[in-house]
Amino acid sequence: MTAPAPEPKVDLKNRYLAALLSFLIPGAGQLYQRRHFKAGVFFCGIMLLSMWGMQMGDWKIMYRLEASSTSEAQRGHPFDPREDPHEPFNPPRDRAPSRTGTRSHWGYFAQAPVGIFTLISHLQERRYYSEKNIGAAVEGLSAEQAAEGFLFITDVARNDAGQFETRRVVVRGSLRRETRDGEFGREEIAIFTGETDAGVPVEFLTSSQIQLDAPIAADSRRYLSCPVNDIDAVPTRSGEFHGWIDRGWFDRFLVPPDALTIERLHYNLGKKLTLAEVFTWIAGMLNVLVIWDALAGPAYGYRRRPFDDGDQTGSTKSTEPAAAGATPSASASAPASAEVKS
């Protein structure tokens, strides 16, 4: 019986290109090598696991540099909207975030083998620490966008103690940027139109002295503060507005969080944050094996089936058991002798 032909080896094509593709997207290298089943298993098992972990961590858990303290983060960082603000928010406009005081986030190196997210996080890190990532004035606002926050209204009349009283009102609505003639020529202002948390309509004008938070940060909200006037169309009523607008999706996606943002993640997610990080670590470590599979081929080898001595000499053996005590020569001559007797 002849030996079966060995299975053909996998055509790895350009193995280095396949390894690069698998680094970028798990399973992409195997797809390039036409190993479709493995490509689907690797993509669904690793890519989706990594995305699931990052989604659980609000897309803020992949970063190379970690702030070592909250001192820098607290400067200019606003209040939590669920709490009463104790002091006004003044976003820093004169400087960008600094790498000073940061340290390596070791979990990043376990996440890094999933290359598509690694490249994006590296790009976002460069943008975040860029000198251009500083606060802005009213020009940083779009034509119209949703906004909410706290309006501090200073009453014109003094109280019994001879002091001006300030009331805090929660407002939600939209900010619309306009250009108007001011005292010193054309100037940019914003008009807020919305309502209070009690459903009372409110409208006011902001001055051109709006202070906006840096455009690129991990927080989904971009904070602002500014003096306001003409509250509810009353020129004598003035105050301050401290609120936030939505930050663009790409301006917060995989951006390094500051220390205070990390503390809020721990507070809001609890043990889920650690679980989310573990998911991304496992996905990264598994993708190392996927990259090696694309580079070196399947983990098992190809070899001929082992044969016994009879196969090695070219002879074949009978698969039927011989009679007990009979030799091959006797069993072969038995039919002939029987034929002679008949």
C-alpha cells in the first residue's frame, strides 16, 4: 500500500508584509495569505476583545504616559456638574499640557501589539502635548452648538447688608456665535438661548472674553467660562457663565487622560476599569502569537506518516490475521494441495 501524499504547505507569500498586517489588524495577515478561517477567528476573538475592553474603559485606558499627581490636572479643571462649584472655572489659555511629571504606564506595552490602536494613541499623544493645544477665545466656538452649565446672576439691588447677591441657576440650551459692532469695532460674541432646570426660558449675551478649554483632551466635555450681560434682555442684569460644550469625537478618542480624569474613571467604573484593562492586555498578548503565525506559518509541522519495516522495504503486509500455528509458506501452499486432491 502506497503512502498518502503529504498535505501541501501553506503559501505564506510575503511573510513580513503578512506580519505587519496582523500587527495592524488581528487576522489581516492570515487573510492576505488566504487562510480565511484563521483570519476570521483571530479578528473576532482578538480585535473585538480589545474593542470591548476599550469601550468599557470609555476609550481612555490606552496611553503611554501617566500623570504622576493631580496638581497639574487640578489647575483649570472644572467642577463636576453633579456637584456645586465652590470657585469659578478659569481654563488655562497660556500653555499646553506638559510631559513634565509623567511616568510610563506599563499596561500600555501589553496593549501595544494591537497596532491600529497603538498608532492612533501615539498620534493623539503628539496632538495632546503639542504646543498648539492651548485654550481659545470665542473664535474656538462653532457657529452653533449645544451647551449647558451654571449661570451666576448678580442682582442689581443690594440686600439688607448692602451687598450684591449672586444666584446660581442651572441652564441648558445652545450657544450661537455672531459678529456685531462693539465699542471698539467689530467683535465676536455668543448668544445663549435655552432654559433653566425648572423649565424657565433664559437668554443672555456673552462678551468676547470667553475662555475655552484646550481643544484636545480625554474628557468628553470642553469647558468654558465668560462674563455675561443682558440676561433675559435686561441690560442691567449681568453675571458669569461657567459651563461646557461637547468635545469632538476625534479630539477625545484615545487621548491621554490627566490624573483627575483617571480618578473619575476609577470612581465611575470601579472594578470594571480593571476588567477593561485586563481585556486589552489579553488581546495584545494573544496578537503576538497571531503575528508570529503570519510570519512563520502554522505551529504544527508537515512530515510523512511513519511506516513499519514492511513498508520501508517496499513489500506489503496482509491485513487479514493468519491461522494459528500456520506459517506464511504453509498457508500459501494449502490451496494448491487441496486442488490436487480434488
